[in-house]
Amino acid sequence: MKLLICDDDISTVDVIQSQLDCGELGITRILRAYNGDAAIRMITREKPDVILCDIGMPKCSGIDVLQYIYENHYDTEFCFLTCYEDFEYAKAAIRYGARNYITKPFSMEELKMAVQCMVSAARKKKEPVMPGDQLQRDSLLNNVLRQISDGIMGDAPASIEPVLRRSGLPLSAQSRWYMVMTCADVTDAMQSIWNRETLMYTMGRLHDEALAHYIGSAYSMTDYDGRFLRCTGFVPAEDCGEEELRSRCHAMMTLCMDHLSLRPSILVSRAFPLYRASEVREEMTGKLPRLRVHMGKIFSVEDLDGSAGNPVHFLDANQILMYLKQYDRRGYMEYAGFAVRQVAASGEYTRAAMDDLRRELTHIFLSCLRDNGISSRTLFEDSVISGLNTAAALSPANMLRLAERLFTLTEEALRELVDADDIIARADAYIREHFRENINREDVAAVACITPNYLSKQFRNRKGMNLREYINKIRIDEAKRLLLSTNLPVSEIAGMAGYDNISYFSTVFRKHVGMSPVDWRLEKGGGVRED
């Protein structure tokens, strides 16, 4: 979902972009324009879904932009941001199909609500129209399948058939199905644009469409345990053979990796009669701990039940994490060498056993990275590890090279976290000293001796807000202090707190405090309202 913000006041565009939670709203990209002509060019090229646009701008007005959209039949949601309250402007906005009309200074809550409504409307336009009876059928079918797989209806045809008849669904307890269980670590996805609810909804719809070739939410159930997302889907066996189902699983895997920032593991059952769904689900759920180690792989139940299904475990995850905590490379390599030699010398030594050791070792380091909020790309995008992933199982020497590389990259990432604390401390000190000046992230990054992008990333990780939000917080705290300790006019206090635009100051203050500076001063300290 693309959002275009168009205003000739750059600070207004900055504050809107910094205050909107794109992940929560489902916005994937923010576009910017500073005059009407630039907005029209951007609309022609990018076709944004939602537009916030000022009216009074150079070259051509916001009304001209809206008229252009109307005349060229662009299907977009449009809202004016303007200082004008003239009725003629409001009529023009309505005539050309604008959804909203917000006057400045506005509150961010008002703006967020308007954007949320527009995003929701834009999303509904893209979704296929689903008749009410289909929605009811989907809900009913999904509920029945969930109850059967949970064992609520029992596990015998005689107990399930009456329930199916009462539901009116054209199902039989003897009808044959496949069950597909998809498991994915959501750490990387949650660090990008996704939130939990949207991710669960999208995965359920993707399961139905990619595996059951059904547009809706009837056959899949999604669960979330704080780090791993699991989606369990039913696929009618009469519509799909085993080979075709595996092909669909591969297609879904590609979609997950390309669009959801997920690298799931997928487990496929044998075909079974519906009345055995709870038994099959219990069996598959029991295999989840091992399935989580095999990210990016597709297995049948037989694959995990085969000769390579019970690897010899020579690794103690806690021991490895202790070596990482102490940055003890030598101790770790001695331990890893011992584990590799044990596998090589055991009576169960095969290439498959060594490969299981590789997966288990990789999983330990990935879990450590994700527990610390570090992306798995740290390992997956490393060229050395990519080469060793296929070669490690061929010899103990290759396995040890992989073990050392995993430790090296993880150690560097963990040390970087510690270094980041010092970076943030230096940045914080500079901001507190210079917040009254017109500083930006380039200024702060130069003091911290890092790139602006890296500073922004570390600042959000440590402070829970971006750099602009933090500077505004420091400025507003100073403004609040001055409002209580002096009788200076609000306009003068705005300048002393670092704002040269009283309207912008009032907007930011209201966003942080929930009321205007004047009202806050009256509420907290008494006094006379300024005219």
C-alpha cells in the first residue's frame, strides 16, 4: 500500500512521515512531493493508493491534483490537508471524490484515523467481493474443520457424521484429505512491515489460495506462540495428488520468502479420512521441534519417519551459548571438534547424520541471533556459509569450518549490539546539547562516526522511536518546562525549544501531550489564556 504526502512545507511532510506507524497501517512505501506538478508526476508513475495533499501549493494547487486524479480515473483515496476553511474548497473536494478534508493545525490522532479509514477503503477495493453467504460458509467450514482436528467431535465416523449433517456442509467423515503444516520463525517479518495480526491473516489466506486453490478463509487455521507462526491447512485429496500438492507447497514457499520475509518449514501428511484429522494433527504437531530446525524445507511425514529421522544429538545448546556469552572461541572450537569427531566415529555415521548435525548447529546460532533481535540475514546472506551449507556434510573438516564461521558472524553481531550502546549514548548527549538548533540525522551520525542509516536503525532498536521522534520528545519536554517556569508567550517558547514554526510546534505538542501548549499551561500551572 503506497502513501503519497504532498505539501510545500517540508517540515509538515517530515512530521507526518515520522509519526505514522506504517507497519500498523499496512503502508509499504511513503512517497513525497512538494508541489502540485511533482505530485501529478508521482501519481502517474507510482499510482499511490492513498494521498494526503495540501491545497495551497506552487505551480498547481491541490484542487488541480485532485481534478487530475478524477479526470484520469485513478482509483485512489484522497484527503486534503489545508489551512483554508473556505466552503468552496470543501465543495470541490466533495465533487472530485476526496474522502476527507482536514484543516491545519491538525492533531496526529485525527490524521491517523483518516489514513486508517483510507487504507481500509483502498484495501477493500483490491479484495474480491465475497457474497455474505460465502463468508458464512467459510466461517462455518473453518470452524467445523478446526473442531474435528482439535478432537472436540471425537475420532469416530459415528460421532462426526451427525455433526456434519446438522451443519449442512457437503462433507463426509470418510472424505479424504491432506493436512499441511507450515511453521515459520516470524522474527525477520516482524522487523519489516508486518504486525502479528496482519501476518496471521495473510498466511491463512495464502494457505487456502496456494494449497487448496480456494479464494477465502475456509481451510486453514493459524496459531502464534510469540515467535513461531504455525498454519495448519486442509487440502481435499480428490482435487490434488501427492506430487501436485508438493508442487503447490514449493510455490507457497517461494511466495513466503519473496513477500512475507518468512522462510518456513512445511510438513505434508499422507491422505487420510476426515475422522482421523485429530490423530494426524497430533502426530504432525509432535514433529514440530525437529521441523523448526529445517527452515526452507518441505517434508512428508514419511521423510521425518525415515532412517534419517532420528539424528544422534551430540550438541548442548546451552554450552554453545555459554561460549558465545564469554566470546570464548577456543573453548567453542574444542567443543565443536569433539562433537564432530563423535558423529564421525559413531556407528550411525552417514552423510545424513552429519547433515543433521549441520542443521542443529545452524539452528542454535540462528535462535541466538533472533533472541537478540538480529536478522537471520546475518547468516543466510554470508557467501562462506552459503558455500559450506552443501559441503559441510561431506567431511569433518568442512563441518568445522562451518562451525567456526557461524561462531564468528554471531560473535561479531553480538559485539555490535554492545558497541551500539556507546553509539546511542554519544548521539543522545549531542541531541540534548544541540536540540534547539536545526539538527538532523546526518549531523548526529557525524558525531557518532557512523552512517545515518545505521544510526537510524540502532536508535529505533534502543529507544523504540526514530531519531526525529526522539528530538521532538526532548524539545517538547523543554517546552513543557518553560511553559511552567516562565510567563513567556508560547511563540517565544517554541523558538527556545527549537521550533521556528508555531503551527508545527503546536501540532507536535498536541501529538505528544494531547492538548495545545496554551491549554496545557492553563491546566498544569494556571494563568491567563493568550489571545
